[in-house]
Amino acid sequence: MRKVFRITLGVVLVLIGLIGGLIPIFQGWMFGIPGLIILSEYFPPVKRLVDWGQAKWDAQKARMTGKPTASRTPPPPPPSEGRS
């Protein structure tokens, strides 16, 4: 019963978020994002979408603060061949 309630709540929040995206004075993302987070616990495609968004958020935050993220560290320089 709890699982059905949480899935229904997630779907309702996503629908409110979609409607909010169409109405200029209503902030739809405030409902859509929590709805997706709730649904990601039960649906793997939504989980991949939330993980992708989290990775993008982390990369942007690292870019703004100047700190590299663990997954986006620059590769080491290629080894020199002994030529100068």
C-alpha cells in the first residue's frame, strides 16, 4: 500500500510540474524534480535520468567553485618520448 501511495504521489508531482511548466506564474520544477526523485526509487529509467541530472549538477557546481569532481578529473599528460 505504501509503494502504491509513493508511486501515485510521484506521478501527481510530475504532472503538476508539467502543468507548472506551461503556466508562467507557477514554478513547475519545484514539483517535478521531487516527483522524479520519488519515482526513481521504483523505475530504473527515471533513476538513470536523476543520476544524469545529479552528475550535471555536480559538474556545474565544480566548475563554478573551481574544484574538480571525482569523475571528471583531467587525464594525465602523455609520457614524453625523450625528445627535447
